[in-house]
Amino acid sequence: MSEGKTNPRYRQILATSRRLFWKHGLRRVTVEEICREAGVSKMTFYKFFPNKIELAKTVYTIEVDRGIEKFREIMSNNDTPALEKMEQMMLLKSEGTMNISREFLNDFYSNPELGLSGWVEKKSRQAWQEMIGDFQNAQSKGWFRADFKPEGFLYMVKKISEMVTDENLLRLYGTPQEAIMELSRFFTFGIMPRSGKLAGEKSRDIT
Amino acid sequence: MSEGKTNPRYRQILATSRRLFWKHGLRRVTVEEICREAGVSKMTFYKFFPNKIELAKTVYTIEVDRGIEKFREIMSNNDTPALEKMEQMMLLKSEGTMNISREFLNDFYSNPELGLSGWVEKKSRQAWQEMIGDFQNAQSKGWFRADFKPEGFLYMVKKISEMVTDENLLRLYGTPQEAIMELSRFFTFGIMPRSGKLAGEKSRDIT
DNA sequence: ATAAATTATACGTTATTTGTTTTATATTAC
DNA sequence: GTAATATAAAACAAATAACGTATAATTTAT
């Protein structure tokens, strides 16, 4: 039995539906369309997923988990100085790894009868909590100012990530990478510990 | 009776449906959705358009006409030297004024029963012919090399316009504007009359 | 105040989507 | 090779959604 998450058809369905959901949201995409695009029969689809909603939940969960994972990797690396951490996090956002498509979320929220809005809220809260924990952890090691509220930090990351994809700003800096670096510098020196190390300096000597 | 094209509701329906069609294509967008988004009742919709297909045709026609109009403006302006003409045409494309969304066209072509593919072909041919006429007109005035085939010219414009939106090229030049200017320079000096004027020089002294 | 235009609602009719089932066709393990 | 398993393809009933029309209520313009 190849019910496993490694089954190529299972993965194909996930990849295809993610692509379609991301572009058109939930309601505009049909199961048959997913099957057709994924090159998989309907039987196979219903072997893996009871219906479209559950598939969407799986897609969403995977995406959130991957985001948290990436965030954690960045946060917990002792050898990365604060400035680079900021840069990496913004790159993460701008690359869309952590971005849940608006179209997708809209359908999650605007169909109360599916009971998805509550489900999403719960998932988001969990992810939020995990990331706050990671940040506090980094704080306790002195990598960030101790009196900075974790919630405020995450909010700022989110806002600045939005700025990074702003076309006007982009035009100012030429490439997204440059804009990200500039913003990261700006942001980092407002959040580093008072005794803060300089950009580029390694911080492994804290212990 | 306000059946006229200037009726604000009529215009609202067109604007809304264009936005939705551009993003999701024809089949994924419903009449009720358009009405809802446009803030217009279904009755009003059906007063102006017999059905979604006819609406789509109208949207498409308006878009093509606007493209031709812009093209003509650029082409026929005596005070614009060839180099600037090229730049303006590429900006026109890159701004999307003339770009018909891929999603939209897909649905036009992939539903033979609607009889839209033939209709689109016809419209495109007409637009193509008009633009060729405009180009020949400009040729006869000596603004472009006389032995350049108009069809080839339009093809080149299209191809180069695609290049202008290529991310890799963009990264090379920073801003789309810069890339456009560079490509325009490159392209123009290959198409100007043998006795060609220099870039920036006005060409009104031909007659 | 009146007429015209528009919305809101309900409705029957199609068309589409869903999820199941059946049959045929590959794949895989032995 | 054969049996067991997995998948595809197609047909299907049931549910859902979209279409287009009709009517009454409401708004807007004059």
C-alpha cells in the first residue's frame, strides 16, 4: 500500500492543487481540473483525499509548516548575525515560500459554511506562537534587544516584507535583493541589543 | 434612455469584468460575480449584455481598439523621431495597455462550441492589418527603412516587447524603463532609413 | 408627485461539479 | 508467467451552482 506522503501521485496532486489554488483560490478550481492537470484519475484523487476541502487544508498546513521550519532554521543558527537573519527572513517572505496566496485565503474565509475560517485562525495562531517562541529563544541568547515584544517583532517583519514587494520601492533600488538589504540594515540597527555587534560580525561568542 | 456607452453602470460592468477576466479567464468568472463586484443588479447586466460571451467580446474589442488607437498615435506623430517611436511602442506593450491576458485568451480558444476562436482570429487579423497600414504609411514618409517588411516589423516589436518584460533582462538594467531605452536604441539603428537621422533628432523636415 | 431606472428576490431551467461505481488496463511482487 | 494491486477511463445519480426571466419594492431624476 502506497498511501504514504511520498507517493508520486499524492505529491503531484498537492503540487498541482497548490499552483491552481494559489492562482484562482478554492472555489474556482474543480477536482476534475486538478486531476486533469495532475495527470491523475479521479479514483486516485479520492483515494488520497475525501474532498477538496480536506485537500486545501493539507496544502495550507504544509505551507505553514514549511514557513515555520524555514523561520526556525534562520532564527536558531548561531553563526548568523542579526543583520543577516533579518535579510534572510525578508528574502524568505519575498520568495513567497511563506506567502499564502490572497485568492486562496479569501475563499477560506468567505465560505463560513465550510468551517474553514475558524480552522485557519487556529492554524495561524499556532504558527504565530511557534515563531514567537523561536524569537524569544533568540532574545534570551542576546541576539535581539530583550525589551522588544515578540509580537511587535513579527508584525514589523510582516510589514517590512510587504514593503519589499512594493513596486515603487523596487524601482528605487533596481533589484528586490538590494531593497531587502537596505531595509534589513535599516531595521536591524533598531532592534539589536544595546551593546550590539556590528553588521557582518559573527555572534557565536555569546554563550 | 441611458443605453449609451457612457452609462456609469455600463462602464462599471466593463471595468469589473475586464479585471476579473484578466485574472481568471472567462469560465471561472460568473455573471453574478461580475454584478456583485460591479455593484449592479443582474437585471441591469442583462439590459446591457445578452450574456457573458457577448460581454467578453465587447471587452476584447475595446482592448484591441485601444491598442490600435495608441499604436496609431505613436506612429503618426510627425514630431516623434524613430527612436522615440520605438521606445513609446515598447512602453505601450510593457504597460499592458495592449496585452490581452493569457487566462482570458485561453478560454476564448479552448471552447470551440462558443465560436470564439474564429471570432478572435478575425479581430486579430483586422488589428494586424490596421497596424501594418500605419507602419507602411510611416515608411512612405521615410521614417523607416523602405525595404523592411511591415509584418516583420510588427513581429519584431512583439518579440522585443516580450524581452522587455523578461526578468533576467530587467535585473540587468534595474528598471524596465532603462531596459526599454536600451533595446529601443539597439533596434532603431537597424531599421532607420539608410540616410538615417541620429537619435533625438526631429524628423519633421522630410516631406 | 410622477415616471423611469435600479435593486432585491424568487424562480424554473440548464449546466456543472461532486463523489461513487463499474470495467478495463497497466504495474508490481512473487 | 500469474496473481494481486494500483490506476485509468467512463458512466452515473445526486447535489450544487449558474443562467436568464419575472415580479415587486426601492431609489433616483425630473
